[in-house]
Amino acid sequence: MIFFLTMDVKIESSWKEKLKDEFSKDYFISLTGFVREEYGKTQVFPPGGLIFKAFDLCPFDRVKVVIIGQDPYHGPGQAHGLCFSVREGIDFPPSLVNIFKEIESDLGIKPYSSGNLSRWAAQGVFLLNATLTVRARQAASHQGKGWEEFTDAAISVLNNDRDNLVFFLWGAYAQKKGTSIDRNRHLVLESVHPSPLSASRGFFGNRHFSRCNKYLTDHGIAPVDWR
């Protein structure tokens, strides 16, 4: 069952303050009704209590890197509120396999044998899907219902109220979502998506992880341990 109501969103307190104006807007009220109805009548991922996990694990002032995904995994047991991440014990999806391959090639380190990226979120990596829920086995089924406007607002407040963030925009969808990011204020790293359909056309070899850490270090910010 869904765990938030229109005016009482269960989300980390700093994000709740930053995004408070969104919760009373017509689109969010409509979205809340839609999502509540979906959880009540069909299988939806992630579980209701994990919808805002990316926000809950990475408070606003601790964000230093933003990775933008599209929508949650729609297979059983995979999605848990962080883009590209899967629960412990779940096989790595192909895009995550390729992300780990690039990390190993770029940094010379082998990532841990877990696809749960909460370890990144704990360091300030905001793993944000554009759409935060999805019907089981129906990719993109909750797109166009209002989530995109909400996550645009999250990106906007990071862009405007923080400095020296690193944004990873992998693929045309993420790049379009990141068009408003101030390139003079933040580092924006773009490439094709890590999907097997495109990874060999520019994801492999993009060196985004080392470039990110150099930028952070150059600005006096602790680098990310990408293992």
C-alpha cells in the first residue's frame, strides 16, 4: 500500500522542506491519487515505503553527485528506490553490469559483488529515477502521470541552491531532463546510456567516474568510493 498522502509526504525532512511547494500543486495531488489507486489494484514497484528512498538516503545538503535514470526496474524483487540499483542477491541487470565494467576500466578497481548501490547513496550520490514507480512487467507504465514534474523540481532546486555538483546524464532521456543545469556552476558529464544496445558507442571509455572524482577533489569535496 502507498505510504504517503497528498499533504503528508513521507520523505526525508530536508527534501520535504525544499520541495514543499510541489505537494499542494494540482499535478501532485492527481499523481498521489493515481499512485495510491495503482498500489491498491495491481503490483507496483518499488514497495510503497521505498518510493522516496533516493531522497531518504541522500539528504539535500549531502548530495554531491546526481545520476539520472528513467524509471524503476519492473521485474520482481529488483527495484528498491535507487536508479540502476537492485536489492541484495538479485542478478545485475545488463546496464549495471556495464557500469561496473566502466568503473573497473576507468579506476582500476573492481566493484563489490552487490548490485545494491546504497553504499553510493550514503556518500552523497543521488540516484534519481525520473519516474519513481512502475507497474510490474510494464516498463514506462507510470510515465506521464506527474512524476517527471516532481523530479524536475528536485533537479531544479539542486541546480539553483547548490554549487559544484556532478551530474551524470547517460542517454538522450537523461540529457533532455538535464538541459536546464547550469554548466558554469556544476560539472555535467554526458554519454550514451550503459545499456548493451549503446554502451559500446561511447559509454565504455567515457571515464566519468575518474572525471567526477577529480572535479570533486579540485573543489575540496571528498571523492566517491565507486566500489
